[in-house]
Amino acid sequence: MNTPSRWKLAVGLAAARWLAGCSDRGADTPPPAPAPAAPTPPPAPATDQWIGEWSGPEGTFVRITGGNGHYDVTVQNLDGPRTFVGMAVGDAVEFERDGKKEVLRASNGEQTGMKWLAGKKDCLKVRTGEGYCRD
């Protein structure tokens, strides 16, 4: 082989090694870490489904506003409306009225103990004799 051919062969081999070295360089580098996932918000409590107005007899009602377990509970009775701060606790909403802890729970008309609500299926009960239903 003559000198110019050896020189071309040497340059060609050097170029091939250099190119092979470039492609191997990435094999030792770990891939970039994936971006952290956005945190998933906790599910809303079941009591958030109670938001809205629930009717009682003779113009009484309970209105629940807010959400995510923190509520304003407005109770309209024969003396007029009053609003209380409520908090989801398990499957109920607790609020304080006249220094006493009250608890709103899911109910039906019969469980309220109120003949005006008998036969209703979707109700909330504070205690026997105080209940509200969705019409």
C-alpha cells in the first residue's frame, strides 16, 4: 500500500473511532428525571353534596354554602334566619348553636320525626323534630 492510501485509511479509521465515541458518550449518561407530578387534591368530603337549600315545614329551611368541608349553615326557623360556621366531621356537618354542638346528618323524612316530611327520601336531620328535605 502506498503512503497516500495508508494516510487515507488512518484518517478514515480515526474518524470512525471519533464518531463511535460520540455515540457511546450518551450511553453512560442517565436520562433526565421526569418532572414531578402535580399533587392530587384530596377528594371533597361527601357533605359537599349537601350544598344548597333544604326545605322544612312552614317556611323553615337550612341553606349550606361553602365547600371542601367548611360551610356556612343558615337555619331559617320561625324566629328568622341565623348563620353558623359548620365543619365536616366524617359523614356529618357539625356547628355550634346557642352554645350547643349541633350535628346535621343524612336522613329520610320518617327519621326526622316530622309528619310534614314523611315519605321524603333526601333529607338532613339536626335532631328528632328538626329536619329539612330536598323537594
